[in-house]
Amino acid sequence: MGGGFGGLYAARTLKSAPVDVTLVDRTNHHLFQPLLYQVATATLAPTDITAPIRWLLRKQRNTRVLLAEVTGFDLDGRRVVCDEGALELPYDYLIVASGARHSYFGHAEWEKVAPGLKSISDAITIRQRFLMALERAEKAASEEEKRRLLTFVVIGGGPTGVELAGMIPLITRRTVPAEFRFVDTTKSRVVLLEGGARVLPTFDEELAAHAHRDLVEMGVEVRTGAMVTNVERGAVTVGGERIEAETIFWAAGNECSPLGAMLGAPLDRAGRVQVEPDLSLPGRPEVFVVGDLAEMHTGGKRVPGVAPAAMQSGPRAANNILRLIEHRSTVPFRYRNKGDLATIGRHRAIAQLPSFRMWGYPAWWFWLFLHIMYLAGFRNRLSVLIEWGYSYFTYERGARLIAGGKGLNR
Amino acid sequence: MGGGFGGLYAARTLKSAPVDVTLVDRTNHHLFQPLLYQVATATLAPTDITAPIRWLLRKQRNTRVLLAEVTGFDLDGRRVVCDEGALELPYDYLIVASGARHSYFGHAEWEKVAPGLKSISDAITIRQRFLMALERAEKAASEEEKRRLLTFVVIGGGPTGVELAGMIPLITRRTVPAEFRFVDTTKSRVVLLEGGARVLPTFDEELAAHAHRDLVEMGVEVRTGAMVTNVERGAVTVGGERIEAETIFWAAGNECSPLGAMLGAPLDRAGRVQVEPDLSLPGRPEVFVVGDLAEMHTGGKRVPGVAPAAMQSGPRAANNILRLIEHRSTVPFRYRNKGDLATIGRHRAIAQLPSFRMWGYPAWWFWLFLHIMYLAGFRNRLSVLIEWGYSYFTYERGARLIAGGKGLNR
């Protein structure tokens, strides 16, 4: 269950197997999460990076798709409880792939002020706030208010934070300046706050330093070792300093889906389920956990919570189920690291692959190529290609919609 | 003010005039309203039929765009009050083009159950409800519940109602059936209720009859002379009969923006401002009202509340302002009726033009051509063309997104 990379790829693996598959997700769509920041920054439309799960699996006759919220498990009775008990699904084998959300490290009240970026609704919220800040700056009465409205703080220097922070100056400096009469959007300030010693800590130090320099050249104020101690409406406090900013985005941490805790297995600090090497739940050989929700290991090293790990662990769990049905023993999961990629801005990216590293132009084109390749469904791929082609040559953004009156009065 | 057809076309008319123009709208986007029903039925994405007003007017250096809500007027002091007084805009000349919303004829409580279709948020709401009904039917326990979930009632037989009702069977019969396992979506029931004697009353009787037959052939149950006496969650009562339906859409009536009443001029029954022949407010030669908000006449006949009337009256008001500045007398508005168009479904449409009438294939292609021509901004035109081409050949719909968990638990 779960319509992300883990669940979807697991379901696809079972395509021609003699089993009945039910995929449950609380949304109707599969989301291509790696491009979510592009929706948040008004470059792609929400429909460009989503596809109905039902549509993706329409030709798989042994599979049904249910839009429902899983709210509990009856592991002894082998049932999944949905919609607070309104629906119960019996199972012989179960794969749990419900992923992660952002974590506010115990400060749940920060979420309202500093939205995170995990779902398509999150992206629409961030787009709304970002565009509204510019609109409000245009009608602001005082210079001080304008400054606050044109200050954007991104908390967290991982890939999501870097990508978000990198897109903002591109838009405020290149896309929109000619459209505003009373405010100079090129004077916008973008601050990226990272608590650790450097941005992109999962990358090589040298590559991360490259990305850091790129961000600074693009006009992002990068602060490392910056521990955020308070987030409130209109300001972030970091190391005693108070930064006045209307718009604050959160990209600092993940926390697993609460479903992990309902499985009754030991969890790690981030709430990930500690699974057996074959991805099954300790003591429950018929239940598997994959993707961001599982704490998986390969060669003694922890597997990172990235899309390729989900794409690989889903099929592994599915194949192990097929082996169990055939009374064969399961196979341990081995993560094959195909490399890490992060994009920083136009013509700027870094790529860390098993056999080589890239940065700048080639890395950016490589990133572009890979993401278009992986986009699920031919349709979206074409439409993303057009949007990107258009943005690339004109610097315009195709999806600058503030829907309805929402956000107008906040 | 107003970023619809009336306001936008008025602002464009003033492009090279020696005046300072301020366009105020409570959203950031111009909406191509004639295609709104295509967003509601998941064919086009919201960003396909919207464009930031700011972007549309970016090259017009004498014009500024403000995202604000007009909340009142000080006509003697020549000021527009925005955002409950937070912002006041002085003016020498004023054009009011704030349009219309749907009217529930005194039953405001029906709005929650039966949403109407005027804004992009409305369209997203309708899309959400339509898609959720199918999702819920797939997991419904009883046949009775399935039937209720697969019954769609559209109230109002004008162009919007006909277009909405026509799209639903296209999707339930052609686009999605292969994706559902437990429910036969081709058995969906679509009921179109019209209080008057026939659908599309503004068209020739013969053409309207054509459209009526088309709807019936497509599988829509059309009922004329059907007065709705009650709308509640899960049912519509019409002429003593209670139709059980989970999904109910409202396309029955318009009501003007409340700003009309704040102008202190006489209104007609629908809330339209009764303007002078030159579109000015009686006794206020410096204030003009255009578009759906104005009750305009040409040759003794009332001008209908359609997009072309707004596109023509906006520039007329703008030109009259320029004439007043040059101390010349104003010119009365003359509506040139270029014809009426309504589309019913694939290859089905009707067109009533001054010199000829069309239906079926040619009318449908004509409709397609005209709407692509009129779409504001080159970008959207291209992307709509692609979406339509794709839908035309594959019957797929490109925008079947239910965002977030919204609507899940209703």
C-alpha cells in the first residue's frame, strides 16, 4: 500500500503474478516528488508531476486501487483498517510503503508559519505564499514592510532546501521584475539556514562546496551552523539574531508516517521501522516495509531515504512475497547506489555517481535528462518538456496561479 | 478595475494614452471563463486557462496591477476603498467591472451542497467532487450507495449547465471504465434540470432542440420545466420527486457582484447597474460600469451577460474616458452581436451567427478554433492545444488530480 515510488513499483512487480493486489493510498495520484519544488516555485503545474494511480495501473487486471486512509492494522487477524474502520481489507501478504513527512523536531506550532514540502498541497501552499509576498510588497506602504515581505528564509540545507532557495532569486531577479511598478523585486533577500557544518551533507565535501559557491553567486545568503531556535509569524530567530521575513519555508527534517508505529516493531529515532534484511517485519514474515518508512541496510551502511531506494525496495519486497508463495526462501535487499544528484539553479547542479562526479553545465543537463526519463507516464513527460523549454528560453514561469481568495488576508 | 474581460480590455485600450491606470483584482490572474467547465471536468489544468494579470500587462508602463479586494467606494471623494480600508486609491475616472457570481435565488444554504462555477476555485471544487464520487463508488458496500454515488445532477440548462452535463458521460463512459474493478462507471446517470421550457433559451428554438437531442444521445437525462424545490446533501427534489445523488452542480443563475449596490445607482432584478447609454453611472459622468455588472442596451434590446459584451464594453468605457479628457462628448455603447456558441460534447456544438447557423461537426470545430484564438497569451494556447489533441485522440483526461486529503471525508 502507498502510491509513492515504493508502493507503485511493488504493485508493478506483481503485474503478471497469480495474486490479487490492492493498492491503497489516501490520495488519487502518484506524485513525482523530486520535482515538487518546481510546483512550489510556479514553474510546473500540479498536474504536470502527478498522475492518477488508477490510470497508471489500469492495464494491470489483477490490481485494484482504493482511495482510502489507512488508520490501523490488525496484524494477528491479517487485516488493514481504513477510514477509521469504515473499510477493512483482509490480506495474505502486506507491503507498507507510507513514506515520511517533514518533522518540526517537537515544534509542531512552527508548521503553520513555515510550511514544508512533501505533498502536492504543500507545494500549492508554498507557491501561494511566495507569490502573495510579492503581491503584498507591491502595495506595502513602508520600506520596512517591503523589506520584510521580500525576505525569504529557507530552513534546511538538504537537496529540497537548496533547490527551493535556488529557484527564488531566479524568479525575483529574472522572471517578474518588469511586472512590478512600486517594488524592486531584484532586491529580494533569500536566506538559507543549515544547522550542520555544510549544505548537502550527504554529498562529497568538494561537491557540496561547489553547490555552496553556486548558491552564493546566485544571490542566496547561505548560513551554515545556523541553529534555528524560534519560528514565529514574520520572523525566524537563529543564534540570537532575529531575521524579519514574511515568508519562511521548512526543509529541515523528515519524520516517518505514523503507520510505522502501529506495526509494533522497533523504530529508530526518526520513526523508521527496523526491518529484517529481507525487508520483512521482525516476527511477521508476511508483512514488509519499504521506502522512506523502513530503516534498511546494505553492506552495513544505512540506505538513504531517497527515491531510488524506494523504487528498489518495493520490487524486492514484492519478489520476496512471490518467493514465499512458491515456498522458497526470501532474498535480502541490496541497495544499488546509482548516485546522487542535486540541482541548484539554471545550469548549476552537482552529481555524485559511483564512478565519477560532475558539476555545473554537464551535471545540470544530466539532471534534466534523468528527471524527464523517470517521469511516470508519457503525457506528463511531454508537458514538462514544453514547460521547461519555455522557461529556459524566456525565463517565464508557466504556473503562477494564486487560486481563489485564499491567502489574501493572511 | 476587475481583471476579467471587461477590466483587462479596458486597461489595454488605455495602453498608449497619457493616463495612469491602476487595475485592481482580488485574484492575481485573468481567467478565461468560457473554458472553466473543462477544468471542472479534469480536461484542462487550472494554469491552462489562467494567466497572471501582471504578466499580461507587463509591457504597459502606464499601468499598475494591484491584488486587493475592493470593499467600498467614496464617490464624492473619488476614492476606491480596498481591503477593508487598509488601502485607498484616489481616482479621476473609474471603471467598475467586477462581474457576477452564481445566484441561489435566496437559498444560500444550497451552495455548500451544489457548488457553482464562476472562479478557478469553484472549478477545482467541482473537479474534486466529481472524481471523489467515482473513487467512493469503487469502495461502496451496497448497490444502493453505488447508484447514489454514480448519479450526477446538474441544475440549470444554460450553456454552463449543458457543457458540464455533456462532459460527464464522456468521462464515465470513455475515459475511466477500464480503471475501476468494482463499479461500472458506464452506468452513471447524468440528470440535467432546467426550470424553463427548453435548454439554451438564448438560442434559436431549432438549434436548442438540436442540442437537446445531442445531450439525450450522449446519455444525459434532460428534464425541462423542472423546478427544483429543495437541494440537500445526497438529494435534489424536483416537482415532488426526490432524486438521490451524491454530486450536484449548480448552473442556474447569476447574481451581480455586491459592488454594484455600493455605487448608489438603480439596479435591475439581477443586481445589474442601470447605466447611461455611454456606460457611465447616472449623475456620475466620471464613473463607468461595464461587463456582466452593467445593464446595457443596444437598439432597445438588453445586451446579454456574455464574454464578447464585456470585451466590447470595457474598451468603450476606456475610450469615453479619453474623450472626456479631451473635452469631447462621450459615445453611446453599441453591442455588436457576433453570434452565440455552445458546445455539447465531442463533435457536437451549436453556433448561431448573424448570417448563418451551424450544428454538429462544423460547429464543434468552429468552437474549438475560436476558443484557441481568444485564449489570452501564447503559452496557454499551446498547452491547451496539446491537452485537447491528446484528449481527442486518446479520450484520456490530463488533469485528474484530487489535491491533498480535501474532500476525502465528506
